Amino acid sequence: MSATMAMPGPATRTPTRTPTRTVLVRTAAAEWSRMWSVRSSWTFTLVTALVVVGFGAIIGAQTNPSSVDAGSTAWDGARLTSMLALFGILTLSVLTTTADHVTGGIVPTLQWTPRRPVLLAARACVVVATTTVLGVVLVAGAGLAVWLFLPQLGLPVGDGGRTLAEMGFVFASGSVLAVGLGLLTRSTAGGLVSVIGLVLVLPFLMAQLPYDWAVTTAAHLPGSGALFLIFGEGPSDDMTEASSRITLVVWAVAALIAGGGRLLRADANR
């Protein structure tokens, strides 16, 4: 009597899934390399630095020491350069966010990182962190430039810390807004028009209209919130630091949700 014995087949191995944290770190490193591997990022950063710090030097050189208010410091002059730094940060954020959508590089990017939430988190974190630090450093450089021409103003550490923290909040909120609009429009031109219009153009234009609803609308735009936090004034007398911060956060989160939602759900070429 013969017995048939079944021979065991080759062992199959279940593929292991790379931890999300590892993928996030790798994707963030790739996003950092993508951001700084092109000449345009370095060129734009250098130009922005020259404009912001140079404007700080002009403020210091052109200011008459006898006309400076008592209690003023060099950081007050640095605040005047913050809008220039904000413009540079918004532009760099949009350029970096939309670059591979414009060139078609988003397709291989998604093939390399098919987990779109990971790509969204890595891109937003890298762009926002980089541009925020850049803006804070440039404002600090502008404050130093003012102080070199007007050393009698002083450069107190406490005042500087408060100023740079406030500017950092404004820059971070603006960068998140720019990233969200860039992802939503998938167009460098569209992203720039949208973010510059909301932050730098519409608040000033609507505040000049002789209608209460226009002034109220202007006060709820992100540019008015940034203006109030930088200079302490805005289109409406009802604005406060708290309301301005809330306005910036709401706009930034809404833009990132809208832009991130399109990245997560829509095809890369649509």
C-alpha cells in the first residue's frame, strides 16, 4: 500500500509595511532637497534678504536720532521691514509648493510617495518651517542693521524676543495660507494672485471704500490680521490681537484643508 505525501511548497513572506514615521522623515528630507536643489530658491532668498536687511539699513541711516520717540528701540525699525519679509515668504511658499505641479514632477513624486497624507504633512511642515525661520532671521538682521546706524536706540533682548515671536506667528500663518492656496490652485500664478490679493491688496482696497460692510470685510481678511499684529492698527477699531490671531489661523487652516483635500482626492493632472 503506497501513501502519497504532500510536499510543502515554498514559504511565502508577507511584505512588511514601512512605518509611517519613517516614510514621513524620508519624504520631509526629499522635500527639503527639492526645495533647495534649484537655483531659483537660493536666488529668491538672497534677493529677499538684501531687500529686507537693506531696507533696515536705510531706515537706520535716514532716521534723525533727535526725532526718535523716547522708549523706541531698533526692533521698532525692524517691524517696518516685516511686510517686505512677509511678501518674500508668501512668494517662496507658493513657488515651492506649486513647482512640481507646474513641471509635471508631481506624478513621480506621488509614485515615490503614494501615501498622500504623508506627502501633504511633509510638504507643509518643510515649507512652513523653512520660510518662517527665514523670515524671523531676516527681521532680526534688519533690526541689527538699524541698531548699527542708531546704536543709541538699543537692541534689548526681551523686546527682540517678543517682536520675533509675533513676526514668527504672522510668517507661519501666512506660509500655511500660501501652501494651502498653492495646493488648491496647482498654479504658481494662481497661487500668487490669490495669496497676495488676500494679504497685501484686498484689505487695503476694501478699507478705503466708504461702506461699513467693506470695512468689516476688510477687517476679517488675513492681511488685516497680519497688519494689526505687525503695526498695531487695522481698518477697524474693533480689532484686537486675539481677533487678529484667530483671523489668521482660521484662514490658514481653511486654505490648507481645501488645498490638502484636493491633493488627497483629485488626480495629479487635474
